Amino acid sequence: MTNTSQNTLPALDEEGGMMTIWEHLDELRSRLLRSIISLVVAFVVALIFASDIIRFLAEPYTDLGGRLQNLEPTGNVVMYFRVSLMSAGIIAIPYITYQLFMFAAPGLTRKEKGTVLRAIPFTTAFFMLGVAFAWFIMVPAAFEFLFNFQSDVFENQWTAQRYFSFLTSVLFWIGVAFEMPIVLYVMARLGLVGAGTLIKNWRLAIVLMSIIAALITPTVDPFNMLLVMAPLIVLYILSIVLVAIAERGLKRRLAASDQAGRS
């Protein structure tokens, strides 16, 4: 035993040895640096296509006959870089997620590592599926309602700053909501949640989903809130199915391990 044992964290390095605090901090620095570099590279790429991205994101509004307003001298420049940064984040998020996993990996068992690592592509895919749902279904319906609401009284000309902030917020949170089945599946694989718990608490889940839908929905009309609620309910049912599958697999592994231990 060395005198550095007090600086040891309960984590193993790639060779199976214990990592000290300083090694853990060095690993954190390395992962953060790689993540920042990936974000910078993605940001440079996004800058090249920023004008096209802005025009694309403005389509749900311009297709309704609106024209985005800029009320500040530097507002257009700020939006140019903000949209570029947002796009860079979307491009780099899978790699950043992988780096986060690699930092946490020494504290996980081999089976836990495999479970989480396999879930990363599906988490990204479900996030993009949620963004696609919001873009193609929810956003057009919501914007048409907002743009035409009391149009005989108000002239709806939205500012670019509010529009892009509003749009990206909706796309992001719908994308996050669509990750629910994968997150719960991973938790079930790790033995943290069971299908019985989800079924038993379905009423509470409905209430929570209603609150989430109300917060995410950009309008106050029940139609658009239903557009958010319906997929959330479907995702919850899918979560129960996936958790049940993961639960059965976990029970089989535990039974096999117990039988092997007895023999």
C-alpha cells in the first residue's frame, strides 16, 4: 500500500488498475479537450453553410407569408453565429456523448459498459426522430395557428431572435422527450427500473406527460397539445415494452450467474 491510496478513486483504467484523482482529472481534461475540438470543427463547417441553414429554418414562417424582422444593428450577425453554434452542437453531440461515456466507463462493469455503449447510437437516432416529428408535423401546425390567430386584428411579423430561439427550443425538447424509451431501457438493463413500476404509475405518468406537453407546446390550443401528448403516450407504451424485454434478459442473466455460482 502506498501513501497515495487516499487519492484513489473507485475507478479502473483500461488495464484494470485503480486510477488516482490526478489520473481521473487528466482523463477529464483529455475528454473535454476532444469534445471542444470536435465542437470547434463542427462550428467552422456550420459557418460555411449558415446562410442556407438560416433560410431552411425560416421556411415554416416564410411559407406562411411572413418575413423575419431584425430590430438590432448587430442582430443579423448574432443570429448568424448563434445558428452556426446550434448546428455545430447537433453535429458534434454524438461524439461528445461518446467522450462522456468513455470518461464514465472506468466506473462501470463490463456489462454496463456494453449496455450504455450500444445505447448511444439509438439515443441519437431517437433524438433525431423527435426533431423530425417536431419539424414536419408539430411546427407547421403550431406556426399556422399562431400566425393566423386574430390576423384581422394583428399583423404578425416576428423578430428573428425570438423566432429562432422559440424554434430551436421546441425542436430540442421534443428530441429529448423522444429519448425516453432508450433511457428507460438502459435503466432496466442496469436493474434500476421495472415494467411493473411503469404500469403501476401510469396515471402519474399521464399527469407528468400532460405537464411536459403544456410546457413544450408553443400554443395554448388543445390540438397542438394533443400533437405532443399522443407521441409521448406512444413512447411511454414503447418504454414499457422495452423495459419488460430488458427485465426478462436481466432475470435470465442473474439466473444463469446464480446457477454457475452453485455449480
